Amino acid sequence: MIIRRSRSFPPLRRRLFLATVLIVIASIGVAFGVGVVLTRRSVESANLDGLNRQAELIKNDQESGSIYPFSPSNLKQLNRFLSGQHEQIQLFDLAKPTVYLPDVLRLELRRVGSVKGTVTVNGERYLAAAGAGIEKRPGKGFVLLRPSSLKTAGWGPFLRALLIAGAIGAALAALGSLIIARWISGPVRRVAEASRSLAEGVSPEPVPLGGSAELAVLAQTFNDMAAQLNQAREAERNFLLSVSHELKTPLAAIRGYAEGLEDGVFTSDEAAETIREEARRLERLVRDLLDLARMNRREFVVHHERIDLGQAAREVARRYEGEARAADVELECVVDGPAPAVADPDRVLQVVSNLVENALRSTPTGGTVRVRAEAGLLVVEDTGVGLAPTDLPHTFERFYLHDRNPDGRARIGSGLGLAIVKELTERMGGSVAVESEVGRGTTFVVRLPTGPAGSAADELVPAATRPA
């Protein structure tokens, strides 16, 4: 059961949006907290400087304008005025402790004549600016106090500005998060929808390449995978159709001759010969299919040994000598000297056998098939009908060249031989190439590594010592 989620706000986009918004809001909150602390300190420092200057003015005014500075009437009148600014002034004896000034500041005041700082009086925090050294009131000092609360500190406007800036930043962050979430999740959503279609067996349209470089790589990778999967499905379908056709043909022949033998249309010798040939075709097809299936499995093992390719060429020529004679085709083996290589002896025999068998089927009566071995090189060439330029790129495809006989002779073949040659050669670390010209023949060239599979003095293992 496939659960389809709402496309209006998919889970990935929602998660990206929420995660980005939360991160940005958390960052704004931290920045806001730090800004509040720094702003409060700056405002408090500015207020403290202003309070200190105000205390200096009060000190100068009292010394110049009154016979008895800081008299009770003056203090009362001054405090009445300062109360409108949430301030107060207190007079104290410099030689005695006072609640309005810590002892450290009091002693500093006696030494330098003025101090500023913060004090706590009756549990409330104040900004304080103190003065001393009044000529007409020796031994006395005064302190000007102002509460450091938000209302009286004058930094409320700064706080409101920070709040407004934080709100605007959060709104912009939310908008940016939404845009980024759509930008990231859009390509991912398209890939997910295309993957769902691919899983349901529907070939999706290529996913547009959009977003960041990583998302574009993801989309391109999916498009490549979808194209390869479509090719694999098409190849599988064609392969099954070809196998069905190859199975159908010999089975129909066997059934027809069996029924003809039952009805007395054919003699037992005629039916037996045809049934035997078709059974051999079926056997060859099944064997090649099993070989291809094994090569696609991990446990398929290819041994790497130092072998003599000349021995393999001679052995294959010996095995197919009778078939070549029956088809009136000359089979030659050319080995001028040692032909060392590093490969699997059994697989080399299988490769050369498939190439020689294919050459015999493609060569008309009176033609020639030649097998040549050199160091790391096997060449099988024939004087057959050749391949058209359009057929060359498909030479090693399964069943592509099957049943293209030059003279209509029925020969045993599965259509998989050349595909097996290519698979086995590449598994042994080599390569195979083909050259052909219509009407002049075809040449297959197999190249195998010649590096040591052990020490350089290893004895060459004849490939013909094992069964094909």
C-alpha cells in the first residue's frame, strides 16, 4: 500500500523550514540576549558618567552659592528637585561607615575626592557618584544616587529597538527558510516522485537538473540510473524473446519429426538424425545460458596462470578439424613460437572454441579459417561473408548475429558464443576486438595480459591439458 502525502507542504520541506527557523530564532535569541547585556552596560556606563558630572556641578554650586553648603534646607530643596529625575542626594561623614557607600569607595573618595560606581541600598541597586573635599564642610561627603532599574536607566528605547530588530530578523529568517526549504526539497521531491513511478513500472520523464550542485548530481545520477534500468529491461525483454525463439525452433523440429516418425512419414534414421541435431542445439543453448548466469555471480572464479596460447590454438584446431572437413572449410593453425600469457587455461579454450565455431558457421564452402597465436595475442580470422558496418557495434550482443549463415546450412549454435567470449576475456583482464569487411571476411583479436602470475621462471601450463 503506497501512502501519498500532501504535496502542499511535504514533510522534508516542513522539516527543513522548521529546522532553519528554529536555528535562526535561537541565533537571534542569543544575539538579542548578548545585545541586551552589552546595551545595558553601555547605557549604564553613560548614565554613570552623566551622574558623575551632575555631582560635580552640584558640588561646585554648593561651594559658590551658599555660606553653609548642604544645609538641611538646601538638601531638602535639592532632593525635591532631584526626585523628579528619580534621584536623591545624601550627606555623610567620611570618617564613618555609611550605607550609601561601601567602605572601599568611601576610602577611595577620601583619597581622590570623587568616585563613581554602583551600590546596593536596602536591597535596591543604585548608580552612585560621590564627592568630597568641600571647603566649607570639611570631613563631609555627599553621594548622588539614581536607581539602575529599566525605567530610570533610560535604556528602554534601546530595548524596544532591539525587540523590533529581532522581530524583523525572525520574519526575514522565516521567509528565507521557506525559500531555501522549497529550493532544496523541490529537486528531492521530483526525484522521489520519479523513483515511485519507476518502482511502479512506469518510465518517468528525466528529472530536471536544478538546485545546488549536489542536488543536480543527484538528479543526473537518477536519470542515468533510470536510463540504464530501461535499457536493462529492454535487453531482458529482447533476451527472453530471443531465448523463447531459440527454444521454440528445435522443439518444433523435434515434435514434427517425432509425429512424422509416428505417422510413418519419416524413417527412423531420418528422424533420429534431426532429433539428435536439435537436441545438441538445445544442449548448447542451455550450457551457454548457464555460463552467462555463472559469470554474473560473485562465486564465478577465473584462475590466472602462465599458459602457452600456442597449445590452446593447436588443441582447438584439432577438436574442430572434423567439423571443418565436413563443411569443406580449411582450418589452419599458425604458431611461430612460444606465446605466453597469464589467463585461465579452461576459459582460453572456451574463448578460442567459440570464435572458431563462429568462424566455421560464417565461412562458405571452400573458405579458410585461420587461428594464430602470439605472446598475449590470439587471432581468429576467416574468409566468410563479413559483417556490415552497422552490425559491427552489435557483434558481441546476445543473439544479434545468430542464424546469419552464408549458404543456409543448418549449424548448431546458441547465439551466445560471442557474448561469452567478451565476458570471459574481460574477466581474465583482457580485451577482444573485431574487424570485418563485407565479402572479405572477419577477424577477431583477443588480447590477454602477459605479466607474471608468480615468478618469471614459472613453467608455462599447456591450456590443452584440461578439458574444454
